Amino acid sequence: MTDRAERVRLGKTPLEVTRVGLGTAALGGLYAAVDEDQAVATVRRAYDAGVRFFDTAPLYGHGLAERRLGLALRELPRDEVVVATKVGRLLRADAPPDRSRLSGGFDRWPGAPAVIPVFDFSYDGVLRSVEESLDRLGLDRVDVLHIHDPDEYADAALGEAYRALDRLRSEGTVPAVGAGMNQAEMLVRFAREADFDCFLLAGRYTLLDQTALRELLPLCLERGIAIILGGVYNSGILADPGPGATFDYAPARAGPVERARRLEAVCRRHGAELKAAALQFPLAHPAVTSLLVGARSPEELDEDLALLKAPLAPELWDDLRRERLLPEEAPTP
């Protein structure tokens, strides 16, 4: 069971985050529109439940998530919470539509403002991004800045974006510098070539996918880089591996669906919910500092927090290993 309110140090920084944080992509309308009152109520429910770590990004709802998080935080003690946002995309009304920049297109963000996310990992672009995020959030500072999804821009991310963030850190403007990605391989390169405080890793250390286990997580432990986990349901398949399941933000292929259903069958044998195992498993790794839940309503948040506390039999993990659904070396709760 996880104490969601437990405070832990974020890498080598002075920041302390709660073991459970709230990710705000869903509050920006990922896959389905969310109204402002519901989004604000979800943030406040998280705070009332002891959550003190909130993650957002310009991409999420094309600015909606940042605005809504900022609105909710206005009535909360700023010094009690840690706020993370991201750089690498500027929101521009006059930019030509480009599906590669939309991260799935407007279909992924129904209800989003008609602005186009434009990749910009330049030094000046990052500084503009920070200013614009602070304006949307209505804050005078954030605590963590991540380089967001630089998959095809690694050299610019390290050569320019990282330099800008490192300057802000050295000036004391931001305490922690990170990178957020859906892959482990490039984060390994970043860990070796620059001085990052934390990484936000989405979907690559889950009950279904342990890609990060072999190299990234041990390297981060060695270098004192905190791992923040997102996407622990692998964008939906571990919440429900039934018809229409999604994996990595697309319709799931047969292989992941079959594996997820096997995971679910083992959980059922032990009277456990697949979602509870999916939430609790990755927090057992010592490299993992915090786990982000992506609730879109207070009720969803309550469900996730209850699942994090649900008792799971030790034999469940033994059976998952026996059926080769988990590697022997993966730590379990």
C-alpha cells in the first residue's frame, strides 16, 4: 500500500514531492472534453487528499490544463505544493496545422483552443515558453521544468533547451530540471550527457512494459536522478484490456492486448483488480520517486487513490513471475 502524502526528496534537489502526484493531461481534455469546474474540483480534491505534486504542460489541451491548474491553485498555499510544467512547444494561433506537432491532432484534445503547438527547443524558445506558461498558470514561479518529448530533436534539446534550463537553475529561478518522454533510450543519453535532476517517464515502466528496467532505472539510481512515472495504465489498456483498448495513445495491437488479459486473469485469481496492481507495481522500484495519476474528475481520483491502498497478496507477484509476465529482477510491493 502507498502513502500518497509521504514526502520524498526529488533527486538531489531541495524539493520534496508526494509519492503520488496529479497529472493534468486529462484535465486539459485528453480524449474527452472536461469542463473547467470539474477540472478545478479535481485539483482541489487531490490537495484535500494529501497530494502536493502537480504536473502539467502547454500541450495538454493546448494551454487549458495550465490555466485550470493555475485557477485551482490560487486558493491553495503555494509553498505547500510542487508544480511542474514543460518546454519545447509554443502555442501559436497563426502556425500552419501540422499533425506531427499536434501530438495526435485536435481529435486527441476535443474542446482545446484553436492554437497550434509548435516544436521549439531553441534557447530563446524555451525562455519564451517558460514566460508563457507562468502567464497561463498565473504563478510567479514553477518548481520543475521538463524538456517535453524531444524525440526527433535530441541535439537541440541538449545543446539549447538544456542550456536555457540550466541557466534558470543556476540563477535560482527553478530548482529542478528534467525531461519528459515516452521512451527510455533517449533519457539514457540525456542522463549520460547532462546534469538532470529528474525524468518524467511515461509508459515505459509499467505492469505491461518494463523497457526502462534494464538500463535507465539503474543509471538514474547511480546518478541520483529521480524518476517520476506517468502513463502507468499505458494510455488505457491496463485500466480495461477489453474491446477498444488503447496502448500508447493508439488502438492496441493483439500482442499487448493478449498480455494485458493474462495479467488481468492472474489478478482475478487473487481477488485483485488489474488497475490496483498496475498502480502499485512501479512504485516498488527504488529509482521511482513519484507516480502521477491522471484522473479527470474527483470520483476518478478517489478511485485511483483507493486502488493504491488496496491490499494485494504477495502470491500475486509470485504468480506473475511464474507465468513470465514480470521479470525476476523487477522489485514488487
